[in-house]
Amino acid sequence: MLDQLLNGQLIASEKSNEKDLFSHWNAYNFYRLSSPDISIKFSAESISLEGIFVAGYQSALHALFPDKEWRGWSSFLFSEQPDENAEMLPTTLKKDGLVYFLSGSKSWVAHSEYAGRLIVTLKPGNDNPEDSGGVIIRDKDIGVSINNHNSVKILNNISQGCAIFDRVKVEDNQFFKKSLIREFKKVESDYMILSILSFFLSNKFSMGKKPEDNLKSLCSDYYWYLKKSESEPWRKSSSLRVRAKEYILKNIEDNVISTVDWSKDKRLFHMYL
């Protein structure tokens, strides 16, 4: 996959709305790929900021919360904004006999129309098993409701919503370790960086521009860094991250991919840099 990217063989095509992005994911069986390959292929074949976000977000979730049987998109549910008037209550996990039940709500669900696997974080103070950070459930589980927000401030073509849990039954094999919550922020940032670099490289080829050697080197180095991290403890990449961030920020500022309005969602992408 990396060779195809570096040789300009991953072609960006028109698909910026979420329905088309999800159809592309399913049509080419992205779930079968490794996380670094998801990141470079999906972003390289996109022409929109939404495509970059899907590539970075889904590849990070694929890396930290793997499930060989799951073919669709996942969502990481962390934020809570309790509002009793809107039936938005704090998320809780309670044990009833030998069974756990998830109740409450999460205020932000990315890909709310399409994410069928929900990775739900839990705060301390519940009946959590020792060292558990949350549970993984499905949107079709009994007691799960997903509602879309009426207004979206960022990534207008990506559905966003909230989740409500009404005594959702949780089995022992659905828990994940607490340490994965801390790791997610860094892992997501790394995959988002690789996705942005791949997007730049592919779209420069598409525009008839010759990508500079520095960009090719960054894509290759970041790809192999993340590839090795799949089988080894997550490694530090301070110097590589600095090089990549400097390149990305300069090219966003210079608007080198003029077909994209970077200013629209600049705040979102700066969050990862």
C-alpha cells in the first residue's frame, strides 16, 4: 500500500459526504487492512477533510480496539454533558447479581448514523471490574438509542449525535482496559498525522504537482513507525512528530491543496497537531 501511495497510484475521487465515504469503506473491505494501510489508503483516495478524519479516526480505533469480525465503523464515546431535561444522565455501570447493566448517556458520537460499534468509556465509582476503562457495545443492542444533533459546528458532512443507554446488558468479554483510554489520544493523533500527510501526497499527484522528497520521506517514516507499533509497545516519536507537524502546518497555511477549505475545520485538525 505504501508503494502505491509513493508512486501516485492511489487516486483521489469525489466523495465528501458521509454516505459515499461509508460506501467506499464497505466496497473495498477496509476492515481487512492493517491500521497504517487504512490510514494512507482511505485518506489518499479522498478529496475532503471529512475523508482525512474518517481515515485517522477509524484507523486509530482499529489499532487499539481490534475486532476481526467487525466490518463497519466504530465510535469512541467519551464526552458527557448531563441534562436531566433532555434525559441525558451521567453514564453508570451497575452490577445486578452476576450481570452488569450500562445506563446514562454520552453527549458526542462521531458517525452517529453509521457507527455500529460503540466504545464507551466509564468514570471511576461504578461497579467496574478492576482495571476496566469501559465497555464495547453495538448500536442495535437492546436499550441503546442514538440521536443526531440538529446543528453541527465542525465537519458538516459527518453525522454527530448523542447516545442514551437504558440498562444495556454487558458481558464480561465486552470490557476494555483503562490504559487504552489514555493511549487513545496519542494514537489518534499519530494516525491523523499519517492521514493528513497521505492526503497531501495523493492530492499533489492528482493536481499534476510533483510531491517533494521530504513529503515522501515523512509518509514513509510515519507509516513504518506505526507499522512497528502494531507489534511492539507504543514507541516515542518526538522528532518525527515535530517534522511532520511543521510540514503540515506550513502547507495548511500556504493552502497548497487549494480545492480544500482548510480554514473551515482548521481548529479540529490543529487539535491533533
